[in-house]
Amino acid sequence: MTFIRGVGMTKFGISDKLTHQMAYEASVEALRDANMAFDEIDAVVCSTLEFFQSIEKQRHFPAMLSSMFRTHVPIIKVEAACSGGGAALWYANQLPYENILVVGSDKLMTMKSEAITDEFMMAAENRYEQTEGLNFPSQNALVAQEYMQKYPSTTPHHLALIAAKNHANAALNPKAKFYQQPISLERIESSPVVCSPLRLFDCSISVDGGAACVITKDKADIEIAGSSLYTDYLPTFERDDNTSWEAAVLSSKEAYAQAKVAPEDIDVAEIHDAFTIVELIAYEDLGFAKKGKAWQLIEKGHFMKDGKLPANMSGGLKAKGHPISATGLAQIYELVKQMRGLQGERQVRRAKTALAHNVGGAGGTIVTHILKHRGAA
Amino acid sequence: MARIIRWVSKKSGKKWIHPIDTPLDKGDEIVKQVGTKTKVVGVTKVFIPNPLHPIVPYHVLILQDEHGSRMPKKTMKEYKIGDVYEDKPNKDENAIAAIKIKYDYLEAVDEALELIGDVKVTAKTRILIKPNASIPAYAYLGMCTNPKTMEALIQALLKRGAKAENITIAEQSFFLPLEKAAAKSGLPELIAKYKVNYVDISQTKFEEKKIREFTFKVSMLPQEFDLRFNVPVIKTDMQLGMDGAFENLTRFLEKQNFLEFAKNPKKAALALSVLPQALPSFITIGDASIGAQGNGPGEHGEPGFFNLIFAARNPVVHDAAVAKVFCLRIPPYIELAGKLGQGEYDIKKIEFVGNEYEALRRDVKQPIGSALLKEGL
């Protein structure tokens, strides 16, 4: 069994720190939270994208972390686009070491938006998707279109409700980009179309940030009860049905089986809302809603703070921010804090069993983690 | 018509968008499947620019063929779900085909030929192909015609009924013996593989041709052929602005004649504007699979992965269109050639088939040292 002993993250937004400095900041917080010194760490698993167009011009991230931590322990990098953080945790969980630091960090805001779009697009297939202008917003717009064609009861209004929920949560999260900046449903629904039918506020926000956790084989309060990673074909157009992402279905099924829980046992979830449609189809792929029926639960407030299954209490990628390789570990940060009852105004009523769903690309890699609160270590 | 290409397993029916030489499973067989009857099954209007797609809004269609295979297609035109998508061939002198290479060079070259009204080939047709292999550099540096493009053209001609013994590849280098200049181009291997003929133009007979005030000594070789292809690699050039169809024809000049022109760059450019009149007509297959950008050959130019094949019956149309697609100024000698009635250089009057002009446009690094581009003729 593996446990999470400590978590840390930077504030998400525009940072004057470099990627490795944000990784360091998040790691130190996680070590303090775990009440551990770095000398007790046996290995580090890290994730970052090392953007080509960034001003940093810095590669060989593991050795850079060796410099930061003044260590010679094994440090290995895992890259899985937007699911880098989740994949790093999944990978660390396979390793035999006693104590592992898992850290993800990315710096996006030194690039102008065209360059960020270009960088992200490199995680799409080159000869068809990149050359035909199929960037991630347009890939997900086509997913939304396909979904709404197949399930016409679902409308852009339901996507807007997801965005509004996540913005309301982020407004209460001091580490979120949109902290204390609530966004009204009206503003969301009247925001400009970026890729029809998706609007600006259907898209997550690029930020700088780092997040980390310390995992251990020693008993701690939070158990990683399920950890599963599945993949799918890189181009979305190659898949038969984009209204459901198979890797999400497979990874959640496996994680539920490992944790010996069912979807209805989940108390709180962090869901990869790179686009609102991704959160919506995840409700169904993760078994929280029947196929084509997520809209009913959205309308009922099922995923709100006081609903049956609060989702994205952190504000999600949508409004907390999406620093790519840090995202999956920031989800873990939020869930651990929720399970420890530390989230103040946005603390949910019950958080004994939690789920994190982290997606790379448009469903090319999907990681599901299920955490259980085991009481004081 | 748009082509959707798949490699299909006979055993399992699994499909790949990538060429598969060796089946994944032992004992399996892979067959290539090309769908041509395409209809629109998805459409999104994209408002987010990036360096590859600077002009917005544009649309991305998802096309589906008669085999159920799909691919994205960028267009500036409005389509609805259910619309039939087709590209109609255009035999006009003012037409240029522009095809994005979807991993398969043969399909790209074949489609480009088809879209300019195709070529009539019999077993007796004598065919000349003039690549650019005058600089000793590998194709991945964008300095010489990609051997994959050359191979695709040979295959396309064989497919149409040509005989290998009637195909001749010809080139010369003004600075090195041809065997040294072409050693890294992949041409010697192709010639051996397909048993086509290989001619060093410098060893052919030359004749004087007076066009306007210029006296050219041109090879008589092209006169021996029924069908001629000019296959330049597309590169920016510090002196000429851009190397395309016109520049590639200079190596039909006798060496001393060329060197005389080269002494005076402006005079050379003026002469270049009428050079095609000294030669029989060629179909241009512009190889922009891997081209070069920046200051071009020998002047710290760099490879550019453009992933395009062009085809045109008129060299002015070809070079003017290619320059505009890459947001370069149309080289003055091309403009002049157009003004002298050799072909259309006004982009508004050039007809694109395969892909639309506005949908193709993207920046490449400019040849900033080009006095010709700055000052004109």
C-alpha cells in the first residue's frame, strides 16, 4: 500500500519564478506538510514539458532538480502532456522506494498566446491535426458538437453551468488564478466563441505553477487506494465515438476495483476540466451519471459544493488554472486538503473517499486516482 | 476529391493513419485503403490563431469516407454537416494544386497531378525529371529535393503506364562534380532501385538561344522528351528571395554561361525572368515537404518542415503562389516574368486546388539579406 504523506503547491497564476523554482517551492511545502526532511526521500519522479518557445531554454529537468535539492537520489521525468502530474504519481506508485517526492511544474506565461497554442498543439498529431489547424480547443469543440448531436438534451447552457460552478469554487481558493474574482453565468454565456460551439469560458486558463506530493510505504492518513493509467489513440478523429473516452472508462474501472469502491462511494472529485465538455463527459465515463444524462445532474446541482458529489472544489483547471504538468498533482493537493478538512469556506461536508481524473491531450492518456482517508497515521 | 488514407490489417481490421511496412502481428497482412467519397460529419469555426494558422476565423471539418475513415480538413469556406466535400481538378494554366502530405508521398504527388488535370502517359512516353541535387546535403536539411518526393513521382508515373527505361533524371552542379554534389541527395539509390536513367546535364549538348537581350546556352536534353517535370525543393534564398521552379531551371544552362550571369545578380535575375522561354515547357512539382527558410543555402538558412507538395503547369503561377503561401514577397524576377506574359503572378487570379490559398498561408523565416527583394530589379 502507498500513502500520501504531504502535499504542496504554488499559487497558480503569473509567477516570476522559473519552472524549477516553482517545483522547489511546491516540494518544500509538501515536505513540510509531511514533516519530513529531503534526506528521507529515496527518489523523485518529476514532470514538466520544457516548452520549446519558452524564454527559459532549460532542459534536463531531473538534473536541475538534483541541483535544487542538493541530492544524488534517482530522479526520473515522466511526460504525458496535460496528464504529466497524474502520470508521474501513477509511475511513482509502481516504484519500490520507501519515500518518493512527486513534483510537476510548468511555466507558460512567458509565451504569448499564439505560442502557447502552438506548444499545446504539438501534443496533437502532426500530419493531420496540426497541419489542418485542429488545436485543442477545436478538438474539444468537435467533441462537444458530437456529444450534443447524439444527446440533444445537452446544450451549451449545461457547459456554462459547469464553468460557473468552477469559477465560484475558484473564487474561494487563495491558490487559484481566479481567487476572489467570481464570474457570472451571464458573462460566461456571452463570452466570445473561440471554436464553435465552445466559448472563451468553456476553456481552462493557462498559468504558471508547481505542485508536489510525498508518497510513502509507511502508513499515513491518506491512502492511494486506486491508481490506474490508460491510453488511447492520439488523434480524436481516429476514435469511433468521442462522446466517451475509453481510457477514462478503463482507468476508472480499474481504480474502482483496486480501491474496492463504486462511483457512488466517491465523496469529492477533482475532474480534468481543460474544457467544460471534458468535465461533462467525465461525469459519465467515471460512472457518476448515465450516458447522455449528465445534464440532469448538472441542472440539479449534483456536482456543486452542497450537492451529492462536489466536483472541482479547487476551481478546476478552468478557474484555478492549468499549468500542464502540475495539474494532476494540484488535484491531489486539493483532495488531500479536503480529506483533512482544511479547506475553510469551500470545505465539503464529507470527504472520506476522493477521486482525481487527469487527462493528457484529448483523451490520449487518462489517469484515475482514488484516495481514502485512513485516519491519523 | 479529398483522399483519406489508411493502412488496414487483413486479420483484425485495425486501421492506421501511418504507413505500416511490417504488420504488428505475425502472419498478418497490411493493405492500403484510400477513400475518396467524403462527406462532412463535423465542423468547427476556429477563432484562435497560431503561427501555423495565422488567419482566423477558419473552419476545421471532419470528413468521413465510404470506409468510415475520418480526417480533419481546414477550409475558409462554410460547410454544414452532411455536405459532400470534393476537390475538382483544374487543368487551367493559372491553377496550382497544393497537397498536404499525410505520411504518404505517393498519394500526395498522385493527387497533385490528378488535380491539375493529370498527365497522359504510355509505355512509350519519354519522361525527364529535373530535381534539385546540386548541393551536397541530405534532404532533411531542405537543400535538395526530397528523394521521397522523387520516388513518389516515379511511382506515380509507373502507375500511369510509364516504363522505367523511358524515365530520365537529370541534374548538374556548377560547383562540384555531380556525383559528389548529389551523393547525399538519395538520388543515386533511387536510380539504382528503379533502374531509371541518370544524366549529368553538363555532359549534354548545348545550343544558343537568344531571348530578349540575353543569350542563353541551354542544354538540348529537354527536347528529347515528351513529358518534363521540374521538381525544385522550395527554399528561401538570400540572393533571389526564393528558389522554386525558375531557379531550378538554371541548371539547364551551360556552366560558363551561368557563371557569367551570376557575376551580376541583378542581370542574372533579369535573365532568369525569361529563362523558361529558352526551354520546352515543364510541369512543376514543387517539393515543400522539407524546405529551407531564412537566408537559404549557404547563408545560415534552416530547414522548414512545410509538409506540402505543389503542382502547376506554369512556372510563374507556381513560384508566385508558393511565395504568397509562405508570406514571402513574390520575387521580382517572377513578377517580371508575369508582366512579360509568361504566366499569372497575381495571386487573386491564381486558382488553388486541393487546399485554399488563405487556409495554407503561414509565415516562414524571411531571407532578410536579399538585396533583390529589398531593391527590386
